[in-house]
Amino acid sequence: MDHIRKVLPKVRLNLGERVKSISFEGLNYRSKAISHTVKLLQVGYI
């Protein structure tokens, strides 16, 4: 049981880091899409 108790916090930390990186990538992608749309608007395609 002691081993599991030692490992669990690490696993939780790893999961947290993964979620953070995934959400960060999502935000990055969204901001790129928005800036792309703005560029299209400025050029007059839409």
C-alpha cells in the first residue's frame, strides 16, 4: 500500500500536466484560427 501511496501523487501530477498541455494546445489552435479569420476579413474574402 505504501508504494501505491507514493506513486499516486506522481500519476495525478502527470495527468494534470497532460491536461494543461492539451488545453494550451487547444487555446493556441483557437487563437490561430481567429487570427486567420481576421486576416481573411481584412483581405475581404468573407
